[in-house]
Amino acid sequence: MYDLPYHKEKNEQVIKEFVEKHPFAFLTGCDAGNKPVATQIPVFFEERDGKKFLSGHIMKNTDHHKAFVHNPNVLAVFTGNHTYVSATWYSNPHQASTWNYMSVHAKGTIKFLDGAALEEMLRKTTLHFENYNKHSSTIYDNLPLEYKQRVMGAIIAFEIEVSKIDTVFKLSQDRDAKSYENIQEHLKTQGQDGKVIAAEMAKRTKDVFPGDKK
């Protein structure tokens, strides 16, 4: 992760909202042979007693489950919209182009939970992603008992106590005001990713250029 101060997001509420908006995390660790393992899964962010937690569920007896049992240190990466930024948009175009993006890295230790916690996790997950439609056929409480018993035997719930959160909100904060504005104008003509990044840059203009009276 690029550890540059001008690319850091310091507002904890913004970070929390980003994680909640992009819950499909890339969860990675190392197995007993120090080989990397990873999976992508939806996780929930919670705060309890001044501590931060991520929770979700994965399949049992997979490489990542076995790795996390052996080594509970994990990294969850949350990524959002991202886009190419051409150096031709800078006031001085004779330099390298780059990529603008937003990312949150959460480090912590994972703990696997019991069956009751798994049931609650599945209930919470299905309700959340079905927009709390209690009549949906796919929410946990509406699934056939035989199906639930079969599925629950193959998965396990977990909780990660987060020890550190790092961020990179790389949004051209290191550019001059003219370049910053020009990048936004070009990104507005791009696809959805470009438009989202342009909007994020616009929201931060006054913080990036506090002396600019525009």
C-alpha cells in the first residue's frame, strides 16, 4: 500500500461508509507453508465497546479456512471505483500517467464461531442483501429446513477483530489546482468509474486547496 500522507483518508465516518458501501472484501492470509491464500466474500463492519469487527462466513475445510485456523492474522481489502488518469490532462503533460482509486485495508485476527453464530450470520446476510424483504424466498428464515441443515454443515461463521486500518484514497491530491480541475473535467466524460472518481475529487477540492477561493 502506498503510504503517502496526501492520499490518506482520516475521517473515520468516511472510512466506515466506504467499507459498508463496498462489503465484498478480498480476505487474505498465509497457510502453514507460508503460502498466500485468499477469498472474496461479503463482510459486515461493526463497532462494539470501542473495538472494530468484521464478520462473515466461509466454506469449511478449504485452503483459506485451514490457513486461518493455523494462522489467524488476516488482511481484508475493500476496493471501490478506480480509473486511469492520463498525464496529458496535467498542466505539465511530460510525465507519467497514473491511476486514481480508493482502497481500505483492515488488518486483524480471525476467530471462528459456533453454530448459533452461523445461523444469525446467515439471517443477517440474507436480510441485508435482500433489502430486508422478509417475504423473499432466499432469506434464511424462509429456506427449507433440510436445505439449511445441509448448507450449514459446509460453512462456518467468523469474526475479525480489527487491529489496524490503512487507507489510500488516491484522488490526484498531489497535483496543482489547474491539473486537478482538468482531470475532473475529463473523468466526467468517462464511464461510471470516471464519473464517481470525479465526484469524489470535487467533494475534496476545498480540503486539497484550502487557499483557493473558488
